[in-house]
Amino acid sequence: MINIFPNGNNFGDKMSPFYMIDYQPETYYEPSEKKRGVNVHPHRGIEPVTIVYQGYIAHADSAGHTGVIGPGDVQWMTAGKGILHKEYFEDGFSRKGGYLQMMQIWTILPKANKFVEPNYQTLLKDEIKTVILNDNAGAVRVIAGSYSDEYSQVKTYSEMNILDVILNKAGNIQITAPAEYNMGILILSGQVELNGINAGKEQFVLFENEGTTVDISATEEAKFLVLNGKPLNEHALHKGPFVMNTAEEIDQAFEDVNSGKFGYLEEEKV
């Protein structure tokens, strides 16, 4: 996994309402009978969003949700007041082996919504609204928010857009947002020009809060993720699997986990 931010780049609150991106580049895994993945762990105060490009991931949580997502699918988990979670390579995929490419984005729940009930919103590939660009320029998958006249069915607790974009060679797209919105773009493959600045594979570009339009042209076929949103303007404190507003809330989260208030979820034997 590559941490794009906050550890890889110290942006402060320049990407609020987004807190983190962990990115797994295309990686081949040999067939294995062993469990691969992340065992039981808690979350509170965030919405982890998992996007799978290749491979299959299975998940379960202490609220009884289970499922599998594969290429093109998205899992939007609202941790809210607290949940135990585990995510693994789907058993068949692990036994067969293959390529895995995915990412997880943490979005920050506003202070007023930190303790909502845990929930899942699953977007299967065929359910994600897609905008086909003019002149064979490419396509935009609307994971959150909107683009053009298409709106995601995902409920978010603050204003944000997550757009999964493919541009064909020489394709062009303009992304507009209010100047107050924070915006970053992660290049997954290919080469692009962003307002005339070159960026390539696995680069993350953070924009200043100036102007309202980013003009993007592909010098070769490119795939990238656009994140923008209205900053929460709230203190975000991170420790382990929690993002809260104060140190006292972080301490309370650890105490609540240890006292069983996040429920029960069976550990996987690895």
C-alpha cells in the first residue's frame, strides 16, 4: 500500500473533508490458501470508501453487514459512532491468485454527524452513474456528488465529489468547483496536463483555492481520481483507526472499544 496522504504528504487541512488515501497499485499475488487482508479493527468518526479496480475483496462488520466487491465496485462504509470491521481477499480470488488494484479513502464525518449509526452503501459497477464525454474523450464515473447532469446515489454528510475518470489520448475534460472547495487529483496511469502542468502515474496533485476550473488533457490514455469538497473547518485529530475533533474523544473511542461498545466480530484465523 502507498499512503498518498496524510503521511506521504503533510497537507494539513488542505484536503478536508478527505483525510486519507491508501493506494494499492496493480500487484500480482500468487495463489494461496492463507487468508490475506486486514483482521478485525475498529473505526469511528469517518467514512472509509473502498474502490476496487482489479481483484475481489470480502468484508464483514460487527453490525452484521457482509459482502464482496470486485472490479469497478465501490463500498462506502459509515463508521459513525463505532464499528468493528475486517476485509480480506475473497477466498476464491486468494486461492486462484491474480492482480489486485484498489484504494481506500477516508472521508471525515462532520462533528454534528460523528455518532450516526453505522451503515453501508454498496455501489456495484453497473449501478455507478457514468458520463460519456464528447468527441470520444473518455468517461467519468460519479462515485460521489455529481458531474454534468448525473448524480451519485451515495448519501454524504458534507459536500463532496469523487470522480473516477478515464481520458483517451488527446481527450480533454474540465472540472469545476467553487474556489473554497479543496481539490486533489491522483493519477493512476498515463500522463496528463493539469492547467498546463504535467503529471503522471501515481502522482497526487493538490490545488490552491484559486479559480474554479481545472483543465485536464491526456497526452496518452490516462486514468485518474478527482476529489473535491467543501472544507469542514473543524479540527481533525487522528490516532489509529479514529478521526475525531478532540483528544478526549480519541481517548473515549479507545475506551469504548476496550469495553465492548463497538460490538463483536470474530477474528479470522491466519
